[in-house]
Amino acid sequence: MLEKLKAAMARYEQITAALANPLIANDLQKFRDLLREQKQLTVTDIINLINNNISKEKRQQEVE
């Protein structure tokens, strides 16, 4: 789970950097595609990943 979270955060940072690149800004299709992908990697998604992980850990502790 932590690896998925790290990957999502890394991708979000890559997209943010790319959106700041003037060459990307001039390519409207690429710019829109990156904005859409960035929107999908919202804080809510990251919070959901964390909550799912916490739930899994609680279930494992109850089983043990």
C-alpha cells in the first residue's frame, strides 16, 4: 500500500512539474491530458488509500 501511495505522490509531482514546462503548455492536448490525470490523483484518492490501509491493518490485528 505504501508503495502505491509513494508512486501516486511521485506521479503527481511529475505532472505538476510537466504542467509548469512552457513546451507542454504550448501543446494543448498534452496539457489537457496531464490536467485530467492530475485531477485523478487528488488528495481524496490518497486519503482513501491511507484509510484502506488502516482498515487492513486493523483487520489483521483482530485476526492475530
